[in-house]
Amino acid sequence: MLEIVIARIKMKNPLMLASGILGLTKESMEKFNHAGAVVTKSIGKEERKGYKNPVFYETECGILNAIGLANPGIDEYIKEIKGIKIENLIGSIFGKDEEEFSYVAGKISEYVKAIEMNMSCPHAKKFGIEFPTEEIKEAVERVKEAKKPVFVKLGVENILKRAEQAIEGGADAIVAINSIKAMAINIEVGKPVLGNKIGGYSGRAIKPIAIRCVYELASNFDVPVVGVGGVMNAYDVIEYLMAGAHAVQIGTGVYHMGEKIFSNICNELMEWMEKNNYEKIEDIVGLALKK
């Protein structure tokens, strides 16, 4: 009932662990065996320490973070994921240019079912949203040489143009969206709450923005879309699917509910589908596009 195929990857349900959420160690990722797929922490060519503390701050309606793409580098990370017991592991990678993307993709491809290109981190200089739009096509082409399906994760900034470039480069799916560039100030001390001052904002507050992006992507392009942002229950998932997503990634929901969120949502989805006479998840995808 919940099975779906995206870019030749068969998933037992349309739920994926989002990148950056307990995706650094084998032990933490293997806890999410109820997810249809697991996306790793974003990994680069070399070790990156990230930003100074504080890197995390919970607001009244969302979460601010500025980790700074901290990671051990691809060579060390491969040692961690060797032999991991995850059926559909998707490797998230980043780079400042096509050469770095190509290098990391070539290293990680043996150990993953697909590669997710992080072109949307909102607070890392030279990476993410700062990756030039006009260079996306060639970067995707280079990553495709690794012979694995390529997902490109985009933010809200100029999303249709950046998606167009990614698809021209051969992207097999678009992931939307990442956290949104934002900040908060501690009025008692008169300074930003994050060590990096500016971070990424995630949680339920960004869901309507992400739904809009998914709807526009699905309306304009004929590639699968994966929705991300503010998913806490089955109703959120259904909304994304109706907007045109084929799957959703969950991040902040894990912070609030732990790994059980995946099994809970699967149960809720099946109950809702039975109640509303849907036999398979594909029947829901894109319903709002047809209205």
C-alpha cells in the first residue's frame, strides 16, 4: 500500500530521514529501519569543523541551527558507513565546485543507492545556496558519472531556475526545501543567539513555503519531487503528496518525537488511505495539481 519507486529506488514507504538528522554514525542511522530511505549527513571532500557554539536554538515555532557543514571528510566517513544495515542509504554531499562534487560522489557511490547534492545550505560560505546557479548543470553532470541516481536538494532561493539547471544536468529528482536563512537576537545581551549569527530555520513554520515550492516544481517539471519541511504527522505527508511530491523527508519531527515518528506516520497513512478508499500511495501524488 505504501510502496513507491523514485529514480529506480524501491522504497517500502514514502518517508525518508532528512540529511543532518542523526546521519553521521552507523549506529544512529540504523535506528531508522522504519523509514523508506535514510539520507546521510552532508559530507565534503575534507574534514570541516563547523561553526562555534551555540549552533542550535529552539524558537517559539521552529528551530534555528548553524552547524556549518561539520563533517569528518569523505575518506573517514566511508569507514563509518561500510557494512551499514540500511536498505536505501542516500549519500548527501557538498562541494564548492564541480570538481569537489565529482570527487566526493566518486568516493561515496559504492556505498549508497543514490546521491543527494546539497545545493541549499543557507549559512555556509561558498557552499549550498551560494553555489552559482549557472554552474549547477555541469556539477550535476559530473556527479552523474558516478552511475547512481542523483537528487538535487534546493532551497527557496530562485528555486525554479536552479531546478531547471539541475534537470538539464540530468538530475533524477529534486528535493525541496532546506532550512531558510534566518536569525534571532537575545535581547538581554543584545547579540545574535547563534555563534555564526545567521543560521537555517526549520520546523512547522516553513511547511507552507515548502508546500508551495513542491507544487511549483511539480507543475513545471516532469521529475520526481521530494518534499521537506515541518512534517509531524500523516496529514502533513498527504499534503505534500497532493502538492506533487513522491516522498517526504523528516527532520524536525525526529527532534520532537524520535525514531518512532516513522512507524507512527506509516500507521496513520494506512488508516487514512483505507478510510478514504486509496489502494496505493501513487493515487494521492499530485491530486492538487489536477484541481
